[in-house]
Amino acid sequence: MSRGLFVTLEGGDGSGKTTQAEALGRWLEQQGRTVVRTREPGGTEVGVEVREIVLHHRGDITPRAEALLYAADRAHHVATVVRPALARGDVVIQDRYIDSSVAYQGAGRVLDPVEVKSLSVWATEGLAPDLTVLLDLDPAVARGRLDEARTRYDRLEAEAAEFHARVRHAYLDLAAAEPARFVVVDATLPVDAIAATIRERVAALL
């Protein structure tokens, strides 16, 4: 491959992105591909610090400041991790990307989604995923999963149900607007069934 493949996973917290990223990575490595698994925020040393601020800062962060922090992390991450990996021909599997900002900071924080997207498009110099997997899950079901797994919620997980409902609807709107890029999967399906659907779409791109 002269250029690698860029796959992003999106969805609310508790939808199973980490599980599916791990499964996809194992399958690709079995096919002889070199895989880079990463996430936003937190895919670089700078990103780890940004992640601590945006997800665990005790005080208030204004919505615009939050959006700018995510975009700053994204600019550094794409320049230092994602683009070099794609240039090597690797497959990048990434937990969250621009669609997360549009959904969480745009719809969730009630900012202008067009402006939020434009900020990240500028930050990444227009790099778009080849495929985006949206793991769709009712926020109430997601909350139940998180309650079972966690003792501490981050700033976004702790938001009210209305916030998470706006995020989910925004994701579905994004997927409807770009059906060629998105595959929407019911996150309540068995893990293996979800993985098989994702593999099918990725295999068609390799």
C-alpha cells in the first residue's frame, strides 16, 4: 500500500469502541498488516496532558476553550502520529476523531457544529478517515454499562441525559450525511457480530 488506511471508531462512552478496536487490530495483524492503535485525546505525550485537562479538570472549562483544547491535541496528534503512520502504509485504528468534537462540543455543548468541524479540519490540514465506525447505543444502556464498570466518571460521562441524547442524535446525523464513510452498527449486538461487520467493511478497503 502506497498509503495506509485510516479507520476511526466513534460513539458514546460505553459503546464498546475499545473492545472493537482491539479485535480489529488483531485481525489486521493476522492479515500481515502493521497496525497503529491510538486515541484522541491521549495519543501523544501532549495528548495525555490535554486529556487530563478536558476529562478530569475539577473546575469549569468553557465550551469554546474545551473545543480549542481538543483541536490543539488533534493537530499535534495527526502531525506526529497519524500522518507518519499512513505514509508508511500502516493501518491506523483510532478511538475518536473530528466527529467526536462535532457531536460532543458541537451538539453536546451547543456550539455551532460547522465552526467546530472547521476548526479541526484546519488543525488536521483536512485529513479525513477512510472509514468511520459508529457504534450506536442508547445513552441509558450506555449509562448502565458504565455503572457496572466504573467508580469514577470523567467530565463528559458525568453530563446529564439530555447532553448524551444530543450527542447520539448528532452522530446519527453525521452518519446519514456521509453514508460512504460511515458504517453504523447496533452496539447492543454480540461483540463477535459487531466485529464481523467491521471486518467486512475494512476488508473491502484493503
